[in-house]
Amino acid sequence: MGYAPGVYDLFHIGHLNVLRRARERCDHLIAGVVSDEMAEQAKGRRPVVPLAERLEIVQHISFVDEAVVETVPDKLATWREHPFDVIFKGDDWRGTAKGDKLERDFGGVGVEVAYLPYTIHTSSTLLRATLRHFAS
């Protein structure tokens, strides 16, 4: 069983690729959709698309078996609620303090941290910047 957390704001091909690649590596994929409050806490801004809409989009992706709302920053707490064997993160986390902590935390409970290729061509950050440009 795998877990792929994300904000999934302004859903784009990078999100789809992460979910596709994650599902290829497990028999059951849970997508954790980060709440608006948690996204704001982590990234300093609220998502453009509200949580209920992001959750509905992710629930209807064929690669996702189950979508849950992630309301706490502690991934181990999420794991206790929704047990999984592997957690998927973008490879931009590899070798970072965040990635190292994730590996330490999950190594202690036997969960693999798997890094998936990060899509550099399209990102929610780029989409937000484009929207700001056209709104001006």
C-alpha cells in the first residue's frame, strides 16, 4: 500500500505523473490531499482551489484508490490513521533536511520513502505566476 501526499492545487500533468508513477509501484494508492490550513502553514499561502474541489479531483483520478484529507503536518500521525508501506515524494526532497527527516522517521517503522521524478516543465508555482500576470 502506498501513500502520495500533496496539495494538488491547480491540478496539472506533474500531479498526474506523480500519481501514475506511485500507483505503478504499489497495489493500492492513497492520495493525501493537504488541507488549506496546512498548505498555508507549509507554503505561506492558501491554495487557489479549495480543499473540497481538490479532494474531488484527486478522488476521480483512475490511479488513486482512496483519497484522504491530510490535516496534520506529522506524516507518522497520518500513517497511524491510514497505514501504508511506502510514501512517495518528489525527488526534489532527496538529500534535503526534510527528506532526511522523513527517511529517519519512517525507517523506524519499516516504511520505505520512494522518490519520484519531479516535473520541471509545469508546476503550480509557474501556473500561479502566469495567472498573476494575466490578472494584472
